[in-house]
Amino acid sequence: GGSVEALGEIARLAREDATDQWFYAYVEAMKKAGKKADLQQFLSAELKRVDLPKQRREARMYAFLELAGPEASLQELKRFADAYGGDWANVYDEALGKLGRAQERRQFLIARASRPNADPTERKEIAYRLIEMGDRDTAIGIFKTLADRAPPSDPIVGELVYLWRENNQARAVADWLAARAAAAAAARSEEHTSELQSRL
């Protein structure tokens, strides 16, 4: 009875202690006591708390993932990936990959790349992951979106051209380069016209 009461008291402290020292103590104590199911239930409830700061929520997510494994953690990992992005998006993507959930993984990566505020570096990384998964066409679409906004000297332009050629799409390369040249010429012409007008 005493050890159960002690664990109950540590659980209370684990929920309240802002430093999380008691949280880690409780996790270790429950593991030693062989109470995996009870610990998983505790962590699951803790993850649903909205009053915790990010750092404390992350501590609970790491503990839950280590205890329950990627499959049982998927739903929570998705929430973290959507809320925090960055490393958590990578952890969720990795979990989907390990579990062989290719379709879900593809949808998740495309959604990440399609966000208006997505970082160009992240978009590029996603495109490479899609190539590894065999989805070259979607990857080329992402590269094209990035290259459309890039100057001719940007390496992304060369990477797009290379991917198109690898995909036997020489016509697409020619059309895109011609469209870029035409747009650049039109912009120069407009600049020249406005310069002349300013001198009149």
C-alpha cells in the first residue's frame, strides 16, 4: 500500500513541478515498478493538457514515444508536427517511414511543402525525400516553384534542369528557360521605358 501511495504522491508532484524533476523521477519509478500501462495512461493524459509550456509538453512526448513506440504515438506526433514543425515534423515523417505508411507520408510531406510560410530549405529537403520515395513529378513541381522565384545563378535552377533532364523532359526544360528569358526581357524593356519616361 505504501509504495502505491508514494507513487500517487510522486504523480501529483510530477504534474505540478515546473522544473519537471519529479516528472522524470515518476517516469523512472513507474518503469522500475513494471507499471507500463499506468505510465502510458498518465503520459497520454499529460499530453492532452493545454496549460503546459512547449518544453514540458516535449518532455512528455519523448517519454511517451520511448515507452509506447512510433505506432501508438502517431496521433500525438502528428499534433506536435502540425503545431511545432521543425524537428517534430521530421520525427513524425521518420515514424511514418518506419511503419511503411507511404501514402500518409507523401500526403504529409506535400502538405508541409505547400504551406505559404514554408521555408525554401525545408521545401527542398521535402522534394529530395519525395524523390527517394519515387515521386519525382511532385518533387519537380516543388523545385519549379522554388526556381520560378530564383535568379538564374541560384543552384536551384540547375537542380531543376537536371531533374527534368533525368526525367527525359527536355521539352519542359526548353519551354521553361524560354519563358524565363522572355519574362526577363520584358522586365528589362519595362525598366528601360520607365527610365526614358522619367527623363522626359
